[in-house]
Amino acid sequence: MQVVCSAACGLLMARQARERKEAQLAKEERKAHRERKERLKTRVDFLKDAEKAVRDYRRLYELSIGSGCISCGKSQEEIKAAQGWKTGGAFDAGHWMGKGARPELRLEPLNIWLQCKACNGGSAKYARKGESVKDGFEAGVIERIGREAANELKNDHKPRHYTIDDLKAITKEYRSKTRELKRKLDE
């Protein structure tokens, strides 16, 4: 019936039990906080989460295959040398057709490509010779997916009405893809 061998052992076991209980309570509090925060989210918040998940995946995927900036055509090494000091890194996931004018393509992976921060900010200094950043972006998209697929994407005007459950599923899918890709890259 004896649980402890001495007073010191009893104090040690009591402290460990208290620490386990405190850790469990903290875990439950964090879970309850996440749930409360989730209930306060609007559809727009879920849309932003889904868009961020898709952008993060596309940026990591393009970096993993060695793509350079789609607008100016510079390699990753050139961009890192020139812009690596910038906050958040040297690369963004840029939308070919802007989210404001074409919100239906906001979550379309073929509309999101690796772009250096300067080109994504619209700096003509970094554009391909004789082209604007937008023209360079279009030329890069056509080069990568072909003219037919680019025209099909350009002419896609079907409205997409995502429910909150759809947005949650998209977020979950792309976060999973990102984790899987990171795991493959780390191996």
C-alpha cells in the first residue's frame, strides 16, 4: 500500500503530479482559446487563411524546383544576392491576374508564381528588357505552362463562391501539402 519510499520521494512525486496537472490545464486553455478565436472568424478571415496557405505552398514549391522570378527571369541566386536582405526574404508568391480585378482566381494555383519582391512591388527597374513587370510576368507564365493554358486561365471568369467549409478544406489541404514538401526537402 506504500506509494513512496521517503518524504523526499513523496515531495518529488507531488511536484511531478502538480506539473503534469498544470501542463494539462495550460493545454486545455490553449485549446479553448483556439476554439473561441475560431468562432469569431468571419468568411473573409477564412478566405485570407486559405489564400495564405495556397501562396505559401506555391512559393515553397517553386523554390524547391529551382524556379527564378517569373517576371524578370533572374535566378534564385541572383535575386538572393541582390535582395536577400529584405524583410521576409527575397521572394513573394505573386498573382498573375490581380486579386482585386480577378477575385475568382485568388486561390487558383496556376495564377500564383514565384516572384522577387521588387517585381511583386511593381519596380520597372527589375523588369525584363523592354517590358513592364506585367508583360514579363505574362511571358513567364506562357513559357512555363504554354499559351493555350495561359489563355484558358486568362479567359476563366467563372465565379467561385466558397463556403466556410470549402475554405477550411482548402486551407487544410495546402497546409498539409506544404508540410509534406518541407519534410521531403529536409530529407
